[in-house]
Amino acid sequence: MSNNSRTGGSGSSRLPDPDAFLQDDMDPHDHDSPDELDFFDTEDPLQSPSHEPLSFKRKQKQHSSFLLSQPARLLSALTGGASTSTSSPTPAGPEHLDTFPPGPGPASGNTAKDGFPLDWYVEGPGRRVGYEDLTAIDWIFEYTKERQRLRVLASSAAGLLGHVTRLLDASQVWVVLVLTGLAVGALAAGIDVTTDWLGDIKYGYCASDDGGAFYLSKTSCCIGYEEQAKCSGWRPWSVALGIKSAGGKWVVEYVVYLVLAIMFAMSSAVLVKTYAIYAKHSGIPEIKTVLGGFIIRRFLGVWTLVTKSFGLVLAVGSGMWLGKEGPLVHVACCCANVFIKLFPSINSNEARKREVLSAAAASGISVAFGSPIGGVLFSLEQLSYYFPDKTMWQSFVCAMTAAVVLQAFDPYRSGKLVLYQVTYSRSWHGFELVPFVILGVFGGIYGGLFIKANMMVAQWKKSTPWLPGALAQVAIVAVLTALINYPNDYMRAQCSDLVSNLFSECSQLTDDQFGLCKTGAASAGTIVLLIFAAILGFGLAAITFGLQIPAGVILPTMAIGALSGRAVGIIMEIWQHNHPKFIVFKSCDPDIACITPGTYAIIGAAAALAGVTRLTVSIVVIMFELTGALTYVLPIMVAVMIAKWVGDAFSRRGIYESWIHFNEYPFLDNSEEMPIPDIPASQIMTRIEDLVVLTATGHTIASLTAILDAHPYRGFPVVSDPRDAILLGYISRAELAYNLHTSTQPPRLLPPETEAFFAHQPLADPRSTLDLRPWMDQTPLTLPSRSRLHLAVSYFQKLGLRYVLFTDRGVLQGLLTKKDVWYVLNGAEETRRTSGGGDSGAAGVGTTMMGAGAARENGEGEQEGLLRGEDDTDPSSPGADAASIL
């Protein structure tokens, strides 16, 4: 098996030059953003404010008492500063850095422990300056840092003040979640109202007669009318333009519909391309990847939030076959990220931040379906990588707050949270389980075919060089959609209006706009139109999802499933009506309608949604909260279960997992049961012969800078010497670059020929040398090289590691990164290049290049999937958000 990734860390990105760290991922209009990591504009960590001179000896510990000395040692270990029990201060990094400073070593004059000389620094995970773009986080480090912060907080204040301080600290998460719920509910209400108006403005406008106003949608304009056709305040464009003939009316309204639909779609695409390329698509695949521990800067920034909101309104209003439910999850996470920045204790810890984002994602589904409990389960089942019990409670609070705010705004003036919320007055019969199972089979087949078709379109666009750019693609699909939609009444309507009517019972439907309640021979034409609309919708949705506009797949999937389900329901209704004495229908009451076609529509929608997303429990709960009918939970469960089984026969990946795989995001699902080859990890690890490693000594600042310039790897293992290769630790690129830069800047101003080392040098003068041990992970997780691959994969999945080093009796044997594991498990196409360098003088600067080549992880997959527009334009746009997302 060939090695797919040869890098010293996880993730990949365009690596900036050391002199350009501050310009990376920043808004060109705002270079002073406090959210960016200021790698270099800080004081040197070895410059201590203490007036005592630096000493290479530790003074004898003053044994005043055990009770007095132990807290001092603990405080020193937690803060990285000097305590009264030691004479020389432990160097502490800048306060604003993401640091985990090691504490002082064993205290005793010049004695040695176990016969070894005392080291200046205790072994530990090292200090951090933050994560680079498109890299994985270290979950263990982040949670260890949080536990340390809580210990410091608990020891810093006692009594009533301490309790108040801890209470305020614990309440920060709840403040973020409540603010997020308020913002998401308000935004969802605004998006619903604006989308409804833009969808209706393509057909006409609300005149000022009878108290109307131009900014009102058709539903709001015609409140009080049982049939909207009799509404005098609503003016179709043909009437406004004075067209009299029937043919002329149809042509004029067709042209206006076509022009406005294309204009809305293009406006959305221009917004995304100009201000935030990260606002395109659904956002759920990227949210899953971010929650799995990946850094994607600006993906949850302010400009992304603004662009996603406005672009979503325009895209949905254009009438294209897309929905706003999935993108609302992205909007919710953007809102949470904005409020997280107000609280440094959360913002500085990547693991805690992901817990808050997992809770916030539930509010997006809550306002999309009016389903708070379904939102919590959606976040648990689909999105979250790590979902402890406390996060479930936090998700519920955030989802409930968003739903309450949306209910208070009442965007549809009907008391409904969403337009297609319905209630059913009749139960179902046992014989109906057969058509419900058929709908489940259809949902699974539809889901499998839709995923394959959508991926084929995406792969064709990626591999076809002569295709026009992203804007032209949106324009072509918008024109095609508008031309096809208008002649068909079912496709012409907005998806939310269509689903609302398909779900409704004829006995409760006062205005049958789509002719769904026709009886007799006329119902045959309705069945044909429903099936025809479902087929055309399938094709349009397959080519629309993936364009460079905000677009969700949930609502179009529900609409296609509801169209098919309603057709099956009408067929069953006609059969029962014409053959009431048939043995199957003996359980029907003679004077009451036996079949409710609307229930078939909602079961068909649930089955199609399960086939596309491969969700189960959350879909059942969402549909239950939409209908409020407990009696229909069982048939929905049956259909969802069948759809899931049939869909898995095509592929075990849902639509979101397929896009993660297509874009090659390094996401390892810790709950997915994927086949793992029963082989030793040594067969896929990067062997030491192919690694670029650093030796403990023999370096200068200039030589290490040359190594960084020559090799784009995320980090480097540190060994004792090239011959023995005893593993000493691992240092990432960010920390190494930070130290090399700050050491040559004021106040230290070390020359390039200054000696740098990674091991204890008892005679080295810290004022004229560079000790890199505080920034090196001296305790990396290691495994024997003979370990099975299954054990290594479990380490990555369960512990959220970035890398694992393999040693035999302390001797470095190889390295395995998160993306190595992802490539092996997913069988992705090899996209990383092999750089065939020889020694190239590396050995002369203290670096051992073992082997002829090392494949680099250059982030091609992520850049093509997220950070590159489909026309390969530069992702840095004038309006790019200056703040990092995480």
C-alpha cells in the first residue's frame, strides 16, 4: 500500500511565508483585526519581567511547610510563572497566546533524579500559538488546557467572591446560546417574510387598495379572503400592464417570471462571489468537518453570515429547486461564532467552541421546521462529532429560544412556525402499511439515485475544463429552471407553498390552488402532473445543489417525496372509492373518507429525506412535530426504516458525507462503522526514511528558517541524532516559525547564526541561544510500529488526534496523520504530489532527510471544495471576513 500523506501534521493549506503571517486570511480593508493570530508582534518569552538575573541553577527549595509549599508549586505549574519556592522564573509566553506553559521541574539544588542531570523544563505538551488555516485541532490538548484554566479559576478566589466568579464563568456558555437563539429566531423570521415576498413578486404585487402595500406577499395581502383568486388587492403583472387577451397575459407573466427569477439567482451568485465564497452551498458538510476538529478560517465570519442571509433569500426567491433549511444551520453557527468572540475563555479553546457550535446548530433546524426537539436530534445524529450530555441540554435551550422568538414574530400571520405545518383529524388503517412500505422503497431508491446523479454532475463539472465560470453556470440553471417551472402549476409555486398544499387534507383546504382535491376522471390528470413534476424536480435539484449559491437540499427532497406520495395517495383513494367492497377495504367506515392523500405526501417526504440524508430518528421527530399526530409516528418510522435500508444498498454515504468525500475534507466519523483493513499500521505510516526530522542539536536560526522555506510540512519529529533516532518530541510549524521570527526581532535581536536546540544544554546561555523545548510537544502519543491499523484508527476517532508517532523501544519508526487515515479508509484518489528531493544540503544544517521523496499535503482537496470558486478564482474577496472562524 502506498503512503498517501507524508507530512508532519494534520490538515493542509496554503502555507504563508514567515514574514506574511499577519497578512494571511485577513480582510484587506482591516489588517488590524484583533481576531487574527498575531504570531510575531509580541514580547520574547524568555524576557522575564523579574529583576533577578537568569540563572542556570535552581536554588534550594525553602521548606517552610508542606501546606504552604504545595499550593505555590501548583500555582507555578498552572500559570507558568515563578513562585516563592523557586529562584529562577519559568519563562512564560505572551498572555494573549494559546499557551499551555510547562511548570517547573523537580525542586532540589543541583541534585539529579535517577542519576540524570536536571532539565530546565519539565516534559509536557508544549506551548501553542494557535492553529493554522486548514489544520486539525488537538482535542486532548484543548480539554487539558480547559481543566487547567478551571483549576486556576478555582484557586484564584475563595469564599463568596470565588463562587460568584465561577458562576459568571459558567454562565458564559448560556449567554452565548440564548443570544444565538434570539438572533437565529429573528433572522429566520426575516428570511421567511422576505423569501415569501420575493417568491410572490414574480407573479404580481400588492396594490394599495384595501389597505395593501407593495412590500406585502400575496398571502399577507389577501388575508380575509377564502380564495386568493378573488383577492382584489393582488395585481398580476398582466393586469398592471393592461394586457387584455388570455394569450398575451400568459406570455407577459411568463416573461416577467423568467426575468425576475434569473435576476434573483444572479444577484445571489454575485453576492457570494464578491463578498464571501464560503456562503455557497448548504454549509452542512463543512459544519460537520469543523465540528470534527478542523480549522476553516472565515467560514463562520460576519461577512459569511451577512452574505449567506441575503444570498439565501435571493436564491430561494428565484424559484430554483433548493431550500433554506440546511443553510439555516450554517447561519445559526455563524451567529454563535459572533457571540463567542465576546468571551475569550470560550473563544480561546477550540474544543469548547465546538460544543457551543454543536448546540447552536440545533437552533437552525428548530426554526427551519418549527421542531426544537428534532433540531437537537439532528445535531446529535448528523452534525456533531463530540456530543456530551451537557451539550444536549445546551442544544435544547438554544433550539427552544429560537423557536419561541420565531413564534413571537409569527412571520406567516397564521400561528404556524413553518408554512407546511399541518394537523390530521383521521387515523390510518392496517392495509395502508403496504403503500407506506412502497413509499419507503421509493424513498431509498430516490435517495440513492439522487446522490449518484448529483455526484456525477459535480465530478463532471470538476473534470471538464471548457465549462463556463460559476456565474454562468448559475445563469444557465436559473434559465432552465424558470423555463421548465412556469408551465407546470406544481413546479411554478415556491417549494414551501407546494409542500404545504401537498400535506393538507382536502376537508381542511379552503382554497385548492393546485387542483389536488379533484374527483372522478379529473384526478387522473392530477396524478400524471404530480409524477411528471417529481421527475423534473429530481433532475433540476440534482444540477442545482452544488452551484455557487446558498442552497439546501432538504426542502426540494421533501417536495419530490411529497409529490410522489400524494400521487400514491390519490391512486389509493380512487381504488377505494371505486371498489369499496374489496376485502382489503372492509375496515373502512362507509360514511367517512377512508384514505387521506395528505398523509401519503408526508410519509413520502419523510422517506425521500431519509434516502438522501440517511437520517432516521431526527426525521421521525421532525415529521411528528410538523403534523402533531402521534398516530402517524408508526407509519413514518416504517417508511424511514425501509428508505434507510434501501438507500444503504446503493451507498452508505448520505448526501452530506458524499460531499465531504468529494471535497476530501479530513473528517473521521467516530460513530460510523467503516471497514478497516486488518494490517499493521507500519504498512501505511510514513516511515522514518521518508520523514524530514529535526535533530536535537546542531541548528541555527538561519538553518531552521531554511528548512521551513524548503519544506511545507505541518510539523517535524525531533530525534536525538540521525544514528540513534531516539524520539524526543514533536514541534509544529506554527510554533517553530513563531519562535524563529520573534527571536530575531526586538527586544532579543538574535543574529541568524544563533545556536538553536531541542535538548538540555547545561552550558548554553539563554541570552545568546534559542531554546525551543518549551514549544515542543515532549510527550506525543506513540504506538509500537507493529500495532494494528484498527488501534491507530481508534486513537484518531475517539481521541481526536492530529498525528501519532510510532516507536520501537524509543526509536522513531514512522508517523501517521489524520489525513493519512482518512485517505486509507475512504479510498480517495491520490492527489498529493511527491517531491523528489535528495539531501539538498539538509544534513549540513542539522536536519536528516531520510529517503528520496516525501509526498506533501498541499490542501488541493479543501481548496477545490471550499476555498476555491468553481471557476478557480481567488477565494480572497474584497469583503472577506477579517476574523478567523475559530
